[in-house]
Amino acid sequence: MKKKFAVIGAILERPRETQHIFNDNVAEYKGIIKGRMGIPYDEAGVSVVSIIVFGTMDEINGLTGKLGNIKGVSVKTSISKKDFDS
């Protein structure tokens, strides 16, 4: 099965309201997550999160879709062009 690396970038526009839902969705995909960094920016009332993943396209798209469907969360994903064997 072919896998890819990806960086998922997310901005939580209302982190106090969305962070629990966001974290629960991320936890469902803990098997593909290789790194995560979250930066709260209280002055602007947002949090910025980057997640490094290594998984199949279905897994990457599944996580990105779940996060993007959370109201108040903006998500963009950059996916490697190269495939890796699992």
C-alpha cells in the first residue's frame, strides 16, 4: 500500500469552542501522526496548528475532511508527490 507524507495546517478561529472537537478528531488518526505543533495566539483569538502525517491518501483525506468540517476551522494540506511503500 502506497503512503505519502503530508503537512496539515489548521487555523482555529474560535479555539475555546472548537479545540476539543479538533483534538478528538486528531486523536482518531494518531496512528499516522508523526508530529504536531500548536501555537495559541490569544491576542487575535486564534490558534494555529500544523500536523505532520504519513499515511495513505484515504487516511490523509479522511483527517483533513473531518477537520475542515468543524465550524470555525480552516484547513489546508500539502501532500508529497512521492509515494512510499509501507
